[in-house]
Amino acid sequence: GAGVSQSPSNKVTEKGKDVELRCDPISGHTALYWYRQSLGQGLEFLIYFQGNSAPDKSGLPSDRFSAERTGGSVSTLTIQRTQQEDSAVYLCASSLSRPTGTQYFGPGTRLLVL
Amino acid sequence: ILNVEQSPQSLHVQEGDSTNFTCSFPSSNFYALHWYRWETAKSPEALFVMTLNGDEKKKGRISATLNTKEGYSYLYIKGSQPEDSATYLCAFSDTGNQFYFGTGTSLTVIP
């Protein structure tokens, strides 16, 4: 079956511009996660959605970052007024449940802020 | 913020060697421990999830053990092959529904 998909696969933008990253989770997965990996760093948790519950935003690095999940499926991560330090690979994952549910990752979006 | 530590940070082995690495996590409020393999230019791929102290899981030449009382898990690779080259991530889930990844062990298998 279809896995987690993300778009775009690569994004180059200028400092100060807004960007939107999209994630399509596996159908039926109620949990959805956003992570990022900056150069030389490990996976950094950003935000977590579970069903219709309020999202866990504890990992968002600043108020320039926001995310929404529409209809319990597709999610969009928005970064406003991008900075060079936002350059990273942004990964989305989904799982059937939490916390034991195995997370299935998308291919990521490679963001470069010039 | 909770620390999940992995060691070593990187490792180079010859093809055919066996190797192992460690994931350390808090022993309190344990719920599950996950191992993932992350190959360059690909997405992290789940290897194992373990929930009980003493659990052992095996997938081909790769196996893992879990000690929740002392807070560690080992990942073993027997007879390493070049295709095993990847970053191996562990992730810890606690009873508060939080999920924490380690920084990974980067394995390079030299043909």
C-alpha cells in the first residue's frame, strides 16, 4: 500500500519568505509527527497530532513555525519569515497509535534558505 | 527534556565483522524502545519495537536486546555487509506518551 508522502521533495527559498511543507500520512494512521534534521544533528521533534486532540506543539522552535492537520489526514507545516538556520530536512511520520506504534516516515523535504 | 544517548557516534568495520551499539534511556516511566535504520537519502525504516524487560528481537543478521531496569538496549549486527551501512536510531517512549530519538550511530561497512 501507499506509504507516507511529502511534498515538495526539495525547496530553495530566500530568507524572509514563507514556506509550506505537506505531508500525506498512511491512510488510517491517527498519529502524525513532524521532525527535522539539521546538518550534523539528530532527529528533532517538532509537533505531534493524535486524532482530534489538541496537537503537542512542545517541539516547535519558535512562533514562526506552525502546523495544521485537516480532516485528520493531510498535514501542512508552515514556516514564516524563514531564516538560514531553518535549513534542514523536514520529516513527517505517521503511526497507528502512540506510544508503541511504529512510526513510518516519509522521504522528507530538504529545505534550503539562502 | 529527556536524554536518549547512543554510542558510539560512528563506527567503521570491515565486511564480515560483527558489531554492536548501545542505546541508553531513562529507566523510569518506560513504555517502549524502538530501533530504526536510516540509510542516506532514504527515510528511517523501523527495525524493532520492544516493550518488555528482557525482550530480544531478531531480523536476519540484526538482533536487539532490552534491559528496562538499567535503561539500555543493544543492537547487534552479525557478519556486517556493505548494505548495512546506515545510521541506526533508537527511540524511547515513556508512559506520558512522549517519544524521544537518540542522535544515532553511523555505521560504515568497508568492503
